[in-house]
Amino acid sequence: MSKKGFRSEELRKKGRISQELFEALLEMNLLSKKSFYSEADLEVIRSFKKLKKLGYEEDECLKILADVGAPKEENLFEDPSYLYIKDVAANMDIPERTVKYYEKLGIIAPAKVYRNKRFYKRNVLSELQLAASLKSLGYKLKEVNSILGKLKEGKKKQKMTAALKEELSSKADLIKIILKQLENLDL
């Protein structure tokens, strides 16, 4: 392989495919028609071979690859929409086991496992922040789970948000009353 990529003969040898199959892949625009071929082209050949191993006929493999394309390897370490569990825990200043526990309870969405590592959608931070705030106000984890569950439901979201605002507002009023009483307390 040169710095530019593979030549057609190198690609065929590396992919262990015949000239006929190489031409069929080119004809169906599954390989880029260049003088040099990339790792992506080699991945198309690998995908073709995987489909063959699964028992598909050659023409079926070509059709599947033409319709769907070769699967792309995702890298959640580089995907900005996901956070590694260590990053979630560090952002929230909580242990990783707490993040896993909240996931187990259903308070946050399940992690996506990639290379035996747990990754969470970035919005999990706002869910954890709300959960922490509710907990600090005395809500039990079961109640937090119920509240967050209802907030995630589209139809009940507005009603639940309004009810939660009302409840928190009344608690805020109660706190103001208690603070006034403390100021006026004669001991």
C-alpha cells in the first residue's frame, strides 16, 4: 500500500477476490473508480465476504451492499454526542457505580456498550442534574425515576412539568415561611 492507497491488484490480493468479482463491485459502484483504493474499499470487500459466509449468493451480496452499503465502524470515543462513563461521572462529581445504579433503576437511559466500555448520550448530564436536584429536595429515587419517566413521555410532559413546577413553587413558599420564622425566633 502506498501513501495514496491500494492499487487494484493489491486490493484484490488483500481482499482475496477474483478479477470478475472486482469488476462486478466496480460495475455496481461499490468500489471507488480510482487508480488507488482506500481502506473503505477493502471494507466493502470484507462485508461482501461476511455476507457470503452467512450463506448469501454472490448476486444477493452485491444487491445488499448496493442497497445498504458496507457497515461503517463507529467510534464512540470520537463521537461528540456520546460521553464515556468516566466523563459522565467526572462531570457530575459522582462515582461511576452511581451512574450504573441510576441506569439500572431506569433514571437515565441505558448505556451503549462499545469495546466493553459504557457510553451515554450527552443529554444524560441534564437528566442526572435534575435527578440530583430533586434528590437534594428530599425526593426518593423511586419518585425521581417516576418524575423523569413522565417528563420523557411526550403527551404527559406538559402536565408533569406544570405539576412539578407547582409542587416546587409551594415548597419554595414553605421555605420562605420557615426562613421568616427563623428570623423572628426568640431563644
